Amino acid sequence: MRALLTSGGIKNGSIRGALVDLLGKPIEESNALFIPTAIYPFPGGAGAAWRALSGKGPSRLAQLGWKSLGILELSVLPSIDEDAWVPTVREADALLVWGGDPLFLANWMRRSGLADLLPTLRSEAVYVGVSAGAIAATSTFVETYVDPPRGTDGPLKSEEVVFATPQGDIDRLLVTGQGTGLVDFGVIPHFEHEDHPDASLANAEKWAARIPAPTYAIDDDTAIKVVNGTVEVVSEGQWKLFQP
């Protein structure tokens, strides 16, 4: 399966062009499934999911002019027959995996059976990850939390860390989780974003040091394009590769 891993969705012409190239046809001729699951652990998650679908949110993904768009909610899949949803996933040209909590998302990807299904999908199909959706595509990931994560099967490990910011030190919990293994590198989204001081250059370096793989810190104008294991950075912004 091909992949387009982003921090903020399809934010510019370069990232949109990369998506069309991966699809091998116009977006208007492509069928997509939108996966909102990662956003639900946050207060107001239901409203955030609606905004993402309706185009009221900060990132465009569902509103790109898809030929058809369905919703795939991972948390309901274990309670229904696979014949009701697996063919739909196999037929999709793109899986649009929204942001939120990557630990929660990765757990539901495994519990639903989607993680095992991904490697069997058509080579032309495209996994499009946004923020947590990008993080969960990796093998072993590290995410920062203000409070311990809730509603999950538990992280592999966690540690307290202090990040320096212009406004003073901030305390965070660094949580290591198991992703789907769709790609063999790490991702740190929202690089140098004013609302994400834990992802500044100095802090991203400290963060990446916990990830046992090459790690890309990407801003919202950058994406990582993956075809047959070949990685290409598509950017109109800032990014940094950290080696383990």
C-alpha cells in the first residue's frame, strides 16, 4: 500500500499533487473512506469529527472532491461481520486517517482487524494519514501527552520529560506505542508550530531520540510520500530528518 503521511492534511498544491500522483488518477475519479476514530478520546471529539468531515476544521481532507466518500469507524468493526466492511476497504482508492490520539488509534486499528488488512490491500491504494494518522502508520512511535492517555490498552512504556520553550519549561509524558508498521520510520507532526511547543527543533530532537528509527519532523506544509519503500519528502515548509 502507498502512503502519504502529513501533519495537517492536504495543505498546499505540492501535497495535493503528491496525492494525485499516488492515486494515479484524479481525486474526482477516486473513492475514499474517512477514519475519524483517533479524535474521540478528546473532549469535544464528536464535534471535531464532524468539523473534519464538513470542512469546518483547519485541515482539508474529506472536502477534496472525491468521487465518493464513506465513513469507517474502527470501534464498531469488531461487532459486525467482516463481509460487511472488508470488501469496502479493499475497493477504496484511499483511506483518510484523521488525527487525534495515536495510541488510541493504533489500538483500534489492531482490535478492528484493519492493521492486519492493510498489507493485503491493492498496491495502488493510498493510506493518507494526518497527524496521529501519520504517527500510527509507523512501527514504534513516541507521542507527547499532558496527562496519561485514556481509553487504550496501555503504552509500551512512558516517561516524564521537560521541554524548554520561550514561555518557560513544560512538563510532558512521552509515551511509546506500537503502530501498524506500514512504514519503517518515525514521524513527529506539527514541527515548529506555535501551538505545539513540544515539537520545536530542540524538543523534536529530544523526542526523536526515543524513537528507534529514522524520524521525520514535519510541519503542516510538508508530507512524506512512500511508494514501495521509497521515501520522498514533499514540502513547501520546514522539515528535519533525525537519525537514531
